[in-house]
Amino acid sequence: MLWGAALAALLGCARAGGRPARVARAFRHPGLLNDGGELAALRRRVSGGKDPAFEVMRESRFASLDWKPAPRRSVFCGPYSRPDYGCSEEKNDATAAYTHALLWAVTGTPAHARKAIEILDAWSATLKEHGGHNAPLQSAWVASVMTRAAEIVRHSSAQWHPEGIARFSRLLETAYLPYVVDGMPTYNGNWELSMIEATMAIGVFLDDGALFDRAVTMWRKRVPAYFYLQADGARPVAPPGTHRYDEQAALVEKWYGQRRFVDGLSQETCRDFGHTAYGLAAAVNAAEIAFHQGTDLYREETRRLTAAMEFHASFLLGEPAPSWLCGGHLNLRRSPTWEIGYHHFHDRVGLDMPLTARLITERIRPSGTDHHMAWESFTHGLSWQ
């Protein structure tokens, strides 16, 4: 059922504004987190023998060919998905679709392509709206992952009928994009960075250059407002699009009371490392998409992103928090990310990132899934043979 008048007003607010006029552009496909050459390298890696990261993915529940999608007409997600009316089902189905798309791409087993398409078709035939406090964030997480699956099967398999592709495209336009395209500058940064990732992925899938360019512009403004560098000055960059944090006291409050700023510190470091990882993963995922499309956002923020990775990796490896950082108490959590950024900065560019390397090899590999983070040790841990 559709929600009542109060929710309709809220949804109307979420859907207002934002979408730039469509500008057709020929993007590189597949071209989200992996391009065609990288998928071919993964196929060779899998065919060459036992791969621990691949085995973890293949043996997961998301890889089952018995997976049954559970689409809903309305998905309603409160804070921290409480209440959870379809939130978990939607996220799990997105992960399953992406898992089967990857399995199809690297094994060539048609049943996996069919399963990914089945999940995408089920949601595109059913979903109409998102509601609740977490509607924009839920939309961002799910759109990012579902679009990865759709991008792979669309451009590597003839099994997805044109009607199904068109219907999924409409789903992105109507049930996801309206909730993410405008961003949310007054919320914690992991929200807007996730929305940027989703907008960029949708732009590539739809061959919409205006959407892609919008996401790139937002990324360039939001990443400096999420990760601090001393070059920013005595205080962090304020989030773009709002004057709420123009005053020092408001900005410090937004950074969870932190008053001393050092290279790599995140706006959410003193909240917890779990939400910080959501923001880091979204920023890196968007940079990876842009890189495949010829825009090197990584290069523009090399110092900022690598500092953030090394700074947080040090504490996840056991370094005690100094008294000036978050009152000497950190809420630590290891998340299944890090591999994509490390792959770029270390494997592609050749930068030394010793703490990130240790974190990945000692604590992360082989990585699993969490929201918009999925199977990174397999897709980007290419130095792990």
C-alpha cells in the first residue's frame, strides 16, 4: 500500500528540485566499479585456481541460485532502519543481484545472469517509493549496488530483454534518483557521499552526462568537507549548500565535539568508525566510477584520501587514541572496505600505504558485504594472488 498524506508530503519534499536536464553521453560500459578489462582479469584469476576471496563470495548465501527476491511497492526505513519495512530485503536483494552478476561475469554460468536479472526485474516491476527518515540513505545504498549488477549483466549478457532494461531504467529515474540527486548537506557526510555515489552510478547506467557531471561537482565539494587536511586552515571546510555551519561552534558540534584537527580526520571519526567507513567507501567508490570514465578524482584528492585511510587504519590496528582525539575514546569497527582505494593508490599509482596494507592483510581479507561495500577483496584485491 502507498503511505498516507503526511508521508506523501515528506516524499514530495524529498523529490523536489534537483534533476538536471538530461544530456546524452556515450559512457564506457561496463564502467562502474569494474570495467571490462578488469572483469576479464578476474575471469582469468578464477580459472587459474583456488581464490580465497572468490570462494567466500561463491559460498555466501547471496550466491545461492535458490535466492528468492522479496520486492515491495513501498519501502519504509526509519533511523537505523527502525522500523524496517522492506529495508533489509531490498538491501539483501541488491547484494544478491550484484553477487550473481559477478559470478556470471567470471564463471560464464548463464544461471547466475538469469538470477541477477530475476531480482532486478522483480523490483522494477513492483517498487514505487521509499519513505521514512532513512529514505534517501536507503535509496543511495541500494541504487549503488543494484546499478552495479545491472551494468554488468546489461553489457555482458544478451539474456536481459530490452523491456526489462527499460523498466529498470525507469525504476532508477522514479524510485531512487529523486531521493539522492539533491544531496543532504546538513546530515552526516556519509549520507551525501552515498547519494553522490548513487547519482554517479545512475548517470553512467542511463548514459546521462548531466547526472554524472552533477555527481562529480558534488564530490569535489563534499570530500573536502568530510576529510580534513591542514591545508584547509584552522578549521574544516564547511559542507557546501548550507550556512548552518558557518560559525565555529556549529562546525565543531558537527564534528562531534572535536576541536583539534589533523590530516585524515573525518567529520564522523568521533561518532564511530562504522559510519566513517560508509563515507570513505562512498567517496572511493565514486572516484573509482569516475576513473573508469576518464575523470581522475583520485588524483585531485590523493593526499586527503590516503591520509584518511592511513589515519583510521592506525587505530583499527590497535594504536591507542590520544586524549585530544574524541576524548581518548574511539568507537571502533572494521568494515569490509579499504581494498578499492588501496588498489588504486598502491597498485595503480605505486604509493606506499603501510598501515592500510597491514589492516587489509591482517584484519580485512577476505572481505564480505555491508550495505554498499561488497566483495572488495575479490573485485579489487588484485595483488592478492
